[in-house]
Amino acid sequence: MKTTLFKKSIAVTSALAAVVCAVPAVPSASAAPDAYHDDWLHVNENAEIVDMNGNPVWLTGCNWFGYNVTTQVFDGVWSRNMHEMLNEMADHGFNFMRVPMSTQILLQWKNHDPDPYMVKVNEWKNPELTVEGVAGGTPKYSFDIWNQAVEWCRENGIKIMIDIHCATTASNGHQLPLWYDSNYSTEDWLEALNWVADYYKDDDTILAIDLKNEPHGKNDGQGMAKWDDSTDLNNWKYAAERGADAVLSANPNLLVMVEGIEVYPKFEEGEDWDSQPVDYARYPWSPFYGAWWGGNFRGARDYPVDLGEHQSQLVYSPHDYGPLVWEQDWFKKDFNKDTLMEDYWYDTWAYLVEENISPLFMGEWGGFIDEEHDPTGDNTKWMTILRDYMIEKHIHHTFWCFNENSGDTGGLLTNDFQDWDEEKYALVKPALWQDENGKFISLDHTIKLGQAGNGISLSDYYGGSTPQPATTTASSEENATTTTTTTTTTTTAPVTTTTTTGKSSGVKGDADNNGSVSVSDIVLTLQYSANKAKYPISPEGLENADVDGDGEVNAKDAFLIQEIDAKQ
């Protein structure tokens, strides 16, 4: 039911794009929209991620690691064919893939340095990844293998986000708290970001960059990422703005994901960033608000990230996990959505979407199904609650992870990457973007998702036509030259509503008071909540539209009307 509601909601939101808000133009790529330049995304003034036509999209994917560690390729390619696994990922409905990498490997590729570690590929299973192109051949250079993966993602309609997971290539590199270490400086990190953004600036298969995985630390002498208005080396806000500039100066079309940190001072109690950590085993009190690594966005309320002219490319990206990863305080009760919101989610990251400040991208979430496949177990319960909240709020996400070899979460694959964990996939599947017929939706305007016939393209979903560029010519008297500017024109079918006055129909959700509930009531309610003066509703309609009975008609009521419509 939740998935159906999202499908209706996103279609309705699309229909409203021309009436409710003015969507800023997407910065033009180096060529007119085509197979490599028409899928760039940006954030509109309603805090939605939208395509070049202003249509809302939903990034629903998974993580596949390996390039951040010494395998120098996706894990699992040691036992299975990489192309086959990417096909399966797309056929199972994942339209987006977050790929952890290191600053080291990006600079290695930039400088054409040889692989410092043996590329862990099964040459018999992956003849396409050998120099000779035959089973049992010599593995290709890791960058060539990566670009082959990009090509296969493109043909499957999978879009990619590169995640700077760590500075130095290492299986435990993510445990270091900052974006720099003793081997690679902040300047090295900026160089790597700028290079990779520039290298793929003409390939919209790479849609986003996650600047740094899980900045963390809590002033314990190991390094601490902080968030304030300083230019201190360890200030993540300042570093993120510099990192974003390195990316967007090379390709202004990329989405930039900024994660949170771990702790934030309790300033109202007189604490600050110099407060000393506390021995948690002896003293429960702490001078900081804690969070999962990369999950704390309290600083974004006080000091929001400022990308200047590129603000439309910013997306905040928390990570969240369940009690089998760590028994956090908010799990030490019979928790539910309300307690999670009150004890942790709202003030830590959920306020950003609840208050319509920013779209959210849940870069990591996931975990084991509880022992004996207990659907009421705490970890499964937490995953289900978070999944349903992400569907409700249209939070973009990448599940952790595709790999089966994540020690504290497991993955979507099992049996040495041979089989799918069907129980875990069944839990994730409702949060994958699907149309009303259960077809998985690609983020590509022309390429359907997957090879199995159960996927469609973005143009299929939004009317079946590929956006066409419209060119306008502007002349300058000063230099007597002609400049051609590429823009896009979108025609949105007008939404008509009929608002009657007089006797109320008495039908809950009937905003236009015509005696029944339909999409027009959802649209009218959303219009009214956005601009009451421009889109008035009659007193009778307002009475019907106030589904939750709180005396106000707003977007929450529109969602409840969707539920009524879906059940008819």
C-alpha cells in the first residue's frame, strides 16, 4: 500500500510542478540533451530531487563495495561474473548504486599509476575483464575494469554515485574519522574529487558524488569532525563546501551528497567543541549529542552548507542502522516510529525533510534479519519502520549492501555471491521505485531498467516521450556575437478542479466537494497548502479535506486523501 501511495504522490507532484512552483533551470551540460547529457538531476525549491523537466524522481539503490579495499574491484567478482551481477541488480529494481572508493585509487587512476595490489578477479568467470578477452587471461587494469562496469550500468539503466569512503585504500579505512590521514591530505582529497568529476562530466551515468563517508570522532584524541562556521582543518562544513566546489567547478550538474558527523555539543549546557569526552562506562552524561557515524545533522540547522550558485545540487545524506550493529540508547525500550523520532531521528536528521529544508538521501541502512527469521525481532522491526518512513517521506536511499561479506549487516547476496537473500530482498523491495503495474523505474530517460522486461525508462513513466531541447538565440550589441542557449520546455497537462459551495458532501477527503474522492482532491489539497490565496477551497471542501481533524488542511491531509483514494 505504501508503495502505491508513493506512485500516486509522485505523479501528482509532477502535475503540480508547473502550477505550484517555478523550477530553476538545470545548468546545461557541454552538449545538448542526448544519451549522455539528459539525465542530470537537481533540487527544486520544494526540496525535491527532479529531472531536467522538473519531474520528481526517486533514487532507490544499494551499495556495492570493493574499490575502497585492496581487491581494487567489486567484491564477489572473485567468484561470479560481474556483468551478470549488475544485470541482476537492475532486474531486481535497484536504479542507483553507491560505490565506495578511496582518495588513493582515484589519484592512482588520475596519474596512471600501476595497481599496487593484485586485482581480485576470477579470470575464468570474467573473460571480458581480461586483457586477452578470454577465460583464464590476465586481469585488466582496475580503472579499465571500472569503466567496463560503468558501461554495463549504463546499458542496464543503473545510475552511479561515487563515494569517497576513505583516504587510503584499506578494509578498515572507514574507521579513520576524517577525509584526510597521514598519507593523503585535504588537498589530495580535493584533487581526487575534481578529477573524477571532470573525467565523467560528459557521462550522466555518474549522477552524484558522496564527498566523504561517515565523518566522525568525539574529541578522544583520535581526531574529530566538527561542524561550525570556522575554517579549521577538521571542520566538516567548511571542508564539504570546498569539496563541493572542487566537484561542481568541473561538473555543475552533479548532485553532491554531504553526510553528517558523529557528535554535536550541547551548547545550551555551556559545552563546546573543546569539551572533554566522558568515560561512558562510568558516567552516562555526555557533553555531546551522539549519533551514528555520519548521521548527525544538528550542525546543519545552525550552520547550513552553502554552495552559492550551486545550492540546487546539495543533498544531505545521513546513515542509520539498527540494534544488531550497536545497541544504541534509543533501542533500549519497546521502540516504535514515534519513540525513534522523539529520541533520535527528528533532531538528528529527520527535521531536514519534515521541515522541507532539504531532500534526504539515506546513504546506508540495512542489516541482518533477526535470528530464526523473526519478523518481530528488533533489527527487522527497525528496518521495517525506517523503510516505511522513507517511503512516506520519499527519502532517497541506497541499501547496505549488495555484498554478502559485510560483517555487521550481511547483504542482499549470499552463498559466496551466488544467490539472493530472498527474505531480505522482500523487505527492501517495497521501497524501490515502481509504477502502478509493479514495473521498476530507471533514472534514465531512454534506457529501461534491467534486462528482464520488468523495468521502464523515466520517459515511459512520465508519458513516454523523450525531452527535446529548445534553442533560443540571444545577441549582444557589444561583441556582435550570437550565443545559443540550450533550454528545455515541458508541457504539463493542466489540472482542473471544481470547487462547489453550499451543502457539504460529507465525504471525507472530498476537497472539491463533488461527492467523491479522486486525484483531483489530492491535487487541490496540495495546491491549497502551497498557496491558499491562489488556490482557495470552499468552506465545505475544507471541512472534507481536513482528514486528520486538526483544524488545518495541509500536505499531511493530502497524503491521507491518497490513502482513501488508494483503498477505493
